[in-house]
Amino acid sequence: MKDNNESEKTNNIRLTIVVVTAIAATAAIISLIILLIFRASGTEGTFNYTAHDITKQVISKMNYENLSEITGDNIIKYYEIPSGVVSDSAVYISSRTDNFTELACFKLNNEDQQQKLLDVIEDYLSEKESTYQNINEKAYNAIQESKVFTHYPYVLVSVSSDNNSVKSTFEAMFEEKSITDSSDD
């Protein structure tokens, strides 16, 4: 009787070990699949900056001073953006009369709206360019040298004496996050 009891206990222990091992292996496989899915989908969508985050970062890195923020209600006076094109925006303009630095960032609602926004930006810059063409050579040159940088869903407009540094700062915001994400391996 004891042999039967001990044999039954041994079989129960073996069965328990097999079941626990099977559960652990299944959990490991499911975890691996979930991890791979998150990594595959974790590209552009992982950036959740506001337009203000981007402009503040550029302003800080470029050591811009005397830039005044245009309030949300007044941005329409500068950029005539149709309703539904952007979900967030931030515009800064130099408050000094001898400085023509401007920085504007827009967050698109969806990729299909990008061309509409780029057209609005082009209209704004063309209007400023024609305004200053025969009046103020320094302002005219600044507007002519302006650049537009995109990293979906963000569009950054830079009227600066150093647009290449603005571009580097803007792009670094996305590279830093990618490096941080990949170093978590």
C-alpha cells in the first residue's frame, strides 16, 4: 500500500512539474511575442511632444532671447490654417526690431493634412518676403533663408540666422528618444 501511495505521490509531483514547466514556457513565449509586437509598432508613434515642447527645446539649445510667444488665438493672424489640419501649435517671434528670428511648430492631425499645412506656411513666408522685399533688406534675407523641417507629425518653421543648428536640434529630439529606447534592451 505504501508503494502505491508513494508511486502516486511521485507521479503527482512529476505531473505538477510538467504542468508548471509548460505554463512557464507558454508565458515566456507569449511575453516574447508581445515584446516583438511593441518593438515593431514603436517607431514614429512613440514621440508625444507638444508643439511647445519642440519650440522650447530649440529656443533653449539655440540660446534665443527676446522671443515672444504668439497666443493660440492670434496664430491665425500669421498662419491661416484650416480647421482640422493641426492639433497643436506654437509660434514665437522676436520682440526686437533688429532681429527677425521666428520659430513655429505645428503638430498635424494626420499625414494627409501635411501638404495643406506646407501650402499655408509657403503662403505666409511668401507674403512676408514680398512685404520686406523693398523695405528691409535684413528682414527680406532672413525670410528668404527660412527653412521648414518635418518629422511626422511635427512641422517646424525656422526663420533664423542658423537654420542648420535649428534642424540639428529638431532632429536630435527624435534621435535621443530612439537611442534611449534602444538602450533599454
